[in-house]
Amino acid sequence: MRRKLLRFAVFLLALTCFSTFPFAPAAAQRPPAEGETFPELQLPLPQKVEEREYLKIESGPFRLSQIKTDIVIVEVFSMYCPHCQREAPNVNALFKALSNRKELKNRVTLIGIGAGNTPYEVNAFRNLYKIQYPLFPDGDLGLHKKLGEVNTPYFFVVWNKPNAGRRVVYSKVGSIGDPNAFIQMISSKTGVGGRK
């Protein structure tokens, strides 16, 4: 009889514990989708003068909303991601195309966020792939979490639409494909740099 009571007591204790502590994992935050508001991000001031001039930012840390161009393209990458390594020349070509087109040069900004990467790792990626646009470390994955813990490379196109805040017009994992076609897609969705 004692054994039965002891088993019953253990069963009740286990039942109480299981009902007190939820075992279902918390719902993973999803990335901001097209049409949604892009989250505010706080970024460190770039060390390179050219990058500060490109962003038109003089002090930091600063918020993404302080970048005053019409469009901000955000690439989420990792130094250790082989897909990001293969995509780097493509994104460099995108940056060059944006810089060479008068109608886009001061209206579109491109930045990269190194998910889980320290400043040292971000600089290594920058130097290895000769990247000229600003890259920001995210060693503690705080920014990555705000962006829905996306796989890499992941690209967001954020439209600073007048009176509507930062609207996502593109949100996808993988390659951007042809840089000129990517620019045309941005122009067709926003009217920036072309006719809507």
C-alpha cells in the first residue's frame, strides 16, 4: 500500500511540475514580410570615414531610421556562410551599380549585418571580398533576433515611404540574382530611380 501511495505522490508531483512549466517551445519570431514595418535597429558608428560619409552619419551609435535615403537594402550575412561567400561578388556588383547610377546614388543605401560575427570577423569578410559598403558586427545576435533569426544570406529592401515609416518591399533568403534586375525590381515596387 505504501508503494502505491508513494507512486501516486510521485505521479502528482510530476503532473504538477509538467503543468507549471510549459514544454512547447516559444514561437520563433518570423522575419518582417513585404508590406510590414521594418524594426528599428541600433547600429555602431562605422570606423571608416568613407562609410560614415556614405551613410551621412556623424555620431553613433545610430538608428537605422537616421539613414535618410529613400531605400535601405539590408543584407544579413555570416562570414562562415558559404552561400554568403559566393554571393559577395554579386552584392559588390549591386553596390557598384547603385553608386554609378545618378538617379540612385543618393537615394539607395546598402548595408550588411554580420549575424553572430565579431568586429574582427566582419573585417576579415570585408577584406577578403573587397566590400566597400558598411558592414556591422552582430556578435551577440541581437539584431539577428529582431530580424526573425533568418538564414543567410537574407535580403530586406526597406522603403522609407513618406508618412508611412519603414515599409518592407522585399524580404527573401538567397541570392539577389542579377544586380540590374534586382534594381529594376526595387524601382518597379517603389518608383525610386524609375517610373512606378
